[in-house]
Amino acid sequence: MAPWGKRLAGVRGVLLDISGVLYDSGAGGGTAIAGSVEAVARLKRSRLKVRFCTNESQKSRAELVGQLQRLGFDISEQEVTAPAPAACQILKEQGLRPYLLIHDGLRGTLSLSLFPGVRSEFDQIDTSNPNCVVIADAGESFSYQNMNNAFQVLMELEKPVLISLGKGRYYKETSGLMLDVGPYMKALEYACGIKAEVVGKPSPEFFKSALQAIGVEAHQAVMIGDDIVGDVGGAQRCGMRALQVRTGKFRPSDEHHPEVKADGYVDNLAEAVDLLLQHADK
Amino acid sequence: MAPWGKRLAGVRGVLLDISGVLYDSGAGGGTAIAGSVEAVARLKRSRLKVRFCTNESQKSRAELVGQLQRLGFDISEQEVTAPAPAACQILKEQGLRPYLLIHDGLRGTLSLSLFPGVRSEFDQIDTSNPNCVVIADAGESFSYQNMNNAFQVLMELEKPVLISLGKGRYYKETSGLMLDVGPYMKALEYACGIKAEVVGKPSPEFFKSALQAIGVEAHQAVMIGDDIVGDVGGAQRCGMRALQVRTGKFRPSDEHHPEVKADGYVDNLAEAVDLLLQHADK
């Protein structure tokens, strides 16, 4: 492989995945990945432009950012590109009224209005008499009943529209690997004989909107993520460079993936930032 | 299309799908499809050999047959080819200990021991320290937690083995269309990057074992089912003829399926039996 100086030459902007790069989600708000709080701070003090680019679709951006701030991260809602707002724009533009197969927010003794989950992102969306389905990382809300409701909505439509917020296979929580939205998207695709429209990584439109927000061209940008297909492969197909961190859902076999080869593999975000501050923008 | 006399010439044996052909399952044991009770009786009084060939994997054969008998059908356990017993044979032969992602039987006020569901078919199988996953039509037991358990078992294995009892997309209950095991099989395939082994229709071994049980060759047999792909396409690939009934999960678009063309479409089992008694075995 070429030396880092060559691989990172001319980088002006950095897209950062969140889950598995900044922190591992889980009970009690999850835990920061060692060195990541300082790495984000150093990156933001540098001349490099930074944008957070996540497929998080279980929490609203406000909740996600709040959780990260409590872990010590310097991050605001305005710096985050996430799929739910992008999906809302599509729904409004196309006059679509979704059945929402999404996470129902924190339940139990806490008030739903305090922790409404991703549902709050769809507050302004008409969900009466649905003419499409939006599927997100619904976690425990992926019950048979909810999946069957979504399936029945789709089968009643002449031209079924299924919008999926990302298509990740799984992610890592502090307690272990967890099924993401992708497997459930595939289930509905097979059941109905249709193809979903993916909003989020690895959709090129999604990466482009993140780059636009920081005014950086694809060839001047590097994506840092833990997902060899969604983060690394997706970014590269947009003309960006991409590094995979060996944290989060990373598995050793990723370094020998049959289709995707990262521009570099690093132990964690801290190492990636070391390398970027040393070699980028030269 | 050729006249029925030509299409049904030389038929000596009939394989009958159960759900959607004999009855629609649902609350209170489901309902017989009009004319089917008499049609089965007439078929069994004829010289044609009859075998029931089902992908039912939510109930045990004993429960299924009991339910059908209560609806008036002349059927015994020994006449039914079903995927759970076939899967048990594979598990024993290959020394596999499954995590069972299957229906948990009737719950609530009824004793589990009276209605144990398909789980009773696996009574003799060692499920400790699992080294594979068996997935069936689990219905409400397809919770996120159970799916994630199956996923985690597979991800821990060096060579993950997923055995699926059928791969149907959906079936029809009296209350509407319901997701079958196939979509959930696809979900785990995608999550783990693997391919499931399907036991049941449309697997050729499964059709062959049903034919063997009645001593009829494939070219002398006709399959009658409501599933254009699993029943009709599967049987035809084994060298059988196949009729689709316009009951159960049948949809008008099935008659213009891009890949599968039945040897005939009939309104229901009663019409199929009329035609068979008139034209077969000549």
C-alpha cells in the first residue's frame, strides 16, 4: 500500500460515522470508544472540515446528540446528517403518507414525551391512510405484528413503495451484535417481491448531502467508519477515500472483504485523526 | 392450452397442499374451503394415490391433522409429508444441535403440554450449546429478541448452518395475508451473509420423499397447491405436473407469473378433483 502521506494527500474534509466510531450504543446511553472524545476535539480544532454522517434511525438527532454530549463529545445537531430528515423531505415532495415501522421510543416509567425516539422526526408527516412504508432500525418494535402490518399495507398498494433508513446488517451494542434495519428491509422486499429505496448510507445522495453541508468535494474528503460495505464501499463509490476503524462492528475478516478494500485500516478514531493531522491538507 | 384429457393423461398419484387448498387457517381452527372436504373424500375413494404435502411448520402433524379432522377431512398423520420430521432426520444424521426459532405453541390459559405446537416434533433433539439454527413459521414468536438470538448463534459459528422449514413468502389466514418463514429466512441470510438450506417445498428431496411414500413416479403425479412458486414451480422442476387453485394465497397476477406457468388453473380443489376423476389414469 502507498504511504499514508500519499493516501491522505489533499484531504480537506472528514465525514465521521458515529455508532462504532465515536461510541458503542447500549444500556445507560452506551460508552465512548477510548480516545474518540479527544480525537473529535482535535479534529475540530484543525483546519479540516468535519461532518457527522450516521445511519442512526432509532433515536432522533436531538436525543443522539444529547447522549453524545453527556459522554463528552463536542457535537451539535446542526453538524449531523441523518436519514430521518432526508426521508421526511422525500415523503413531502412525493405526497407520501407512510406507515412507520420505526422505534417507539423509550417506554416504561419514563414519559414518552420526554424520550419520543425517532418518531418525533416525523411529527409533521401525515400518516393517515398510508400509501407507503418507512422502515428504520426499530429494535424491539420489530414485532411480528408490526412487520405484518407493514407487509399488509404494501400488499394493498398497486405500486408498493418501501423506504428504508439505511440497510445495515447489524451494529454493535455494549451487550453484543444487534440486528439492524437491513435484514428486515430484505424480509419485506422478499415478501412483497419489491425493491426498497434506501435513504442513508450507502446511498450516493446521502453522502453528497453531507459533503455539501461542509462545502467539500468528494475527492477532497475521507469517510471514517466501522462498516466495510455501508461506510467504506459507499463512500468510495462516491469518489471519496475511506478508512475503516477496528472498533464497533469491525471484524478481522473485513480486511479481506471480497469486494471492498479500504484506503486504510486503523485501530480506532484516535489513530485515524493522528494520521490525518500529520498527512492531510498537504 | 392442450385439452384437460391430454394434460392429465397417465396421472396415478396426487400430492395435495393443505393450507389454502383444504382450509384457510385462522382463529378457532380456521375454516374448510368450500367443497374441499368432499373433494378429498372422492379422491380417496378413487384409484388415485393421495399424499398430503405441506410446509406447515407452526403446528405439529398431530395438531394439524386433529384440526383438519374436526373440520371433517378424512386424513391421518401417516398420510402427511411435513418439513419438521425431515429436518429432525438431517439434524440427527449431521450431529447438529439447533437453536429453534419456531412457534412456541398455544399460550395463555391453556396448558402448553396440551398444545405444544411444532416444538413437540423436536422432543428428541438435543438443543444444548447450539451449533446451527432451525427456523420455521414462528408467527408471533418472530420477536426481535428471538431473531437476534438466532443471529448471534449464527455469528458465533465458524461455518454457520441455517435450516429453514420452507421459504414461503406469506399465507392466507381467515383474517388476511400473514408473513411466512421465507422473509425471516432472507433476513438472517442477509444479516450473516449466508445461504439457508431449505427443508420442505420447493426442495426436490422433499417432493421425492412424498412421492416415494405412495410409490408413484414424478411423471405420473400431479401437485395441487395455491403457491405458484413453492407448489407449482417446485413440483414442475421435479418432473411432476402441477395445478394452481384460485383459493388461499392465490392472486390473479399468479396466472401471468414471469417464470412459472401451471399445467392448469382451477377455481378450487373440488374442480381439480372433478377434472382428475374424469381424465386421469386413462
